[in-house]
Amino acid sequence: MHHLLKNLLPSIAVALTVTSFALPIPARAQTYPIDCAILLCLSGGWPASVPCARARAEFIRRITPWPVEPPLQIWRCPMGASYESDQLSNNAGRIFDVVYRPDNRRPLQSLLVDDLVPIDEALRLVQNRADIDISGPEFNFVRSIRVFDVRYARQHESGRDGDCNRSAIVVLGTYGTQGDFSWQRSSTTALPEAHVGLERWGQNCPGIYHRSVFVDWRDYEGNYGFEQVNY
């Protein structure tokens, strides 16, 4: 996996390592390409590090209502650039060496830092999808991301005859072949087992009122992860 991703994603690392000597430090600190960090850290199972902690925090912030956003906005991570600089090529290799090193005891270091700078103007971006072909299985971890927005789920008894009323609106956000994000109607029965709050749904008629956003994914090696935000 380490060797394969080094060959497939070097331009992501380039996007993360490009520097701009004309920008002052505060500008650099505010505008680095967070979605490139999300992409790398997610694929590697969120390695323990300050940059990946920040990337994961942004990933979760985007699903915290309202509004609910795509947690990974891959179209904001320029991958189609090519640079001839040997130094940048070496830096790309170093990033992958750090992210995917065999022992995960040491934190991600040095290159994914606050002085990363924006390069949107220098690169060609395709709106709402990746700017390179990511249709291969090595990018399945992007398409594995699912966002369940339980806008409400209500169960309660109504009337003297004890009828049970149930109603819910659940929508599911998924990623297409090229990382494009879309919503579709879903249901409470489609929620993953890891989701918490509707375990008694459909059992007799306990009173339930629930709202949440649940996101899950699998990293490059297929390891499962999830987060839930109740509101």
C-alpha cells in the first residue's frame, strides 16, 4: 500500500509541500489546502499527528449542522499539477514515507504544517470532482465515505387507541467515481450498526425523537471508522 500510493498520489504531496516565499507567515497559516491533508490522513487511517488531528477536526466540522457539507471536498485538493523540481519530488516521497511508515508510533512530521500555502491559481481545478482520474480501486477509500443526515426520526403513541406513529427523514450523501458528492433519500433501516439513538425504533412504541449526522468510511486498507454528531 505504501509503495502503491507513493506512485499514485505524488501530486497530492506536491500540493502540500509547495511554498510561496512572497507570502507572509500569517497568510500561509490561514490558507493551506486542508482537503489534501484530509485525503492523505483519511487514506492512512488518520495517523496520530497535529496535522491529521486538524484535518480530522475539519472533516467532522463539515458534518456538524447546519449546513451539512461534504466532509472531503476533493475538488479543493489539486492533484493534476506537475513540477520539475527535484526538491519537490523528494518532499513528496518524504510525506508518503512519514504517513505510511510501518510503525505508527511516531507522529506525522515536518511537511504537513501550518505554513502550507494555497496554489489554486496555479493549478487547474475541476469543480465538484477530482482533477485527475481516481476511478481505480486504489481510491475506493474516497468512495467509501457515507454521510447519513437524520434530519429527524420520531416515534410516539397517538390517540386513545394507542396507535404508534413513526416518521423520519434521512438523506444519504455519497461520492461518485471521480469524487463528486451527491445526496439521495434514505431510511432509518439503512443506518449502519454503529449509529446510536434509534435502537428501539420499531420495537413496540417507546417515545423517540432523534436528529444526528453520521459519517463512516474505510481507509486504504479497509479499516472501518465513523463519527456521529447529535443535535
